[in-house]
Amino acid sequence: MNSLVRAVLFDLDGTLLDTAPDLANALNYVLIQHGRKPLSEKTIREVVSHGGRALIELGFSLTDKDPELEPLRQQLLAYYKDNLCVDTRLFNGMDCVLDTLESHNIPWGIVTNKPGWLTNPLVKTLKLHQRTNCIVSGDTLKQCKPHPAPLLHAADLIQMKPEHCVYVGDAQRDIEAGKNAGMKTITALFGYLSVSDKPETWSADAMINQPQEILSWLNLGEGHSTIK
């Protein structure tokens, strides 16, 4: 194992799961319902990690103070809830990562800003609820990322000290939350980063281009990560 790390915590959208296809379909459904042209999945992927509000802002060119935003967001979430796991899958190679962690009796968990009423059925549909050691959603606590509280709560649930955990995420708030919680951090460059993101400035302990590099970082397999 790498240093003192004894457990791995994952962000959900853009890190553990590729949810972009289903979220893109949800946004495009709302766009079409309002007489607008659908957007490409590539365009949508860049904002998926930022949630439904950001998707509506992208699709309709709205600001977060626009009164039209919330009704449109609710329409998107309603469609997404009914089409939650059509094309969503583990990122390629992630199943191998989870298998390896489990074979070494290394607990892993999920910490996401996605609300529990979406997180739980999604995780259950993919049968990950039978494998993960904890799930902390965006509404589990009063605070959500970048606040460190959800990560500290996850560490408590799996009975690990924060300094014995590594948090893997694809957004700056993930790395900020992990660092503030006293955990090691890994930036998932294969996730939903935008062209304006500068992950090299986030000061994560590593940046990886594919899931299997987590195993390399943990000294559990081969691969090459950009480790500081």
C-alpha cells in the first residue's frame, strides 16, 4: 500500500461512474421540449460533475439567479430519475480496480454531491450497494463538498482515520474537500473536466488518466500516474 492509505473513497459522477450519457439525454429531452436544439454529449460532459443546475445553465444560457432555471432543473431531474441508468456504467477499468481493492480487503466508499434519492437507486441498479462500504450523498449531511464534512463522515462510517484514506475525484471541489479532510487526493483526469480547468494547480497527490492507475499509486498493480 502507498504510505498510510488503507481505504479508497470515490466521487460518483465522472470518477466511479460515467453518468454523462444519461444526464446528456435528460438535458436534451428538456431542450427539445422547449423547442431548442440538443447539444452534443461532448459539450455536456464538461459540466456533468456540477449537477443539474449547471446543465440547465449550459443548455439555456441562464444564470443561477434566473427564475426560469429552477422549473427547468426540476423537469430535467424528473426525466433523469425515470431514466437513471440506461447507459450509465462504471468507467472502463474501474471494475478491475474495485475487484483488486476487495481482494486485498481494502474498503472503498462513495462520497458524492448527488442527492440520495438519485444516488441510492443508481448504485443499487448497478449492484454496487452490495460492494461499497459506505455511501455519503449530497444531502446526507447539512454540508456538501467542498466542505470536508462528508469525507470525514465517510471515514467514520468505514472506521478509518482520515489520514488513512485517499479520495479520488474529477473536480477541484473534490480535491479541496479531500485535502481539508486530511486525506490523500487523486485527480481523475478521465472525468468531466472542462477546457478551463487547471487540475495541475489543485495540488492533488496524484493525477491519473485511467482508473487502473489508482492501483499503481497504491502499489497494487501496474500503470503510471503523475505523483507528486
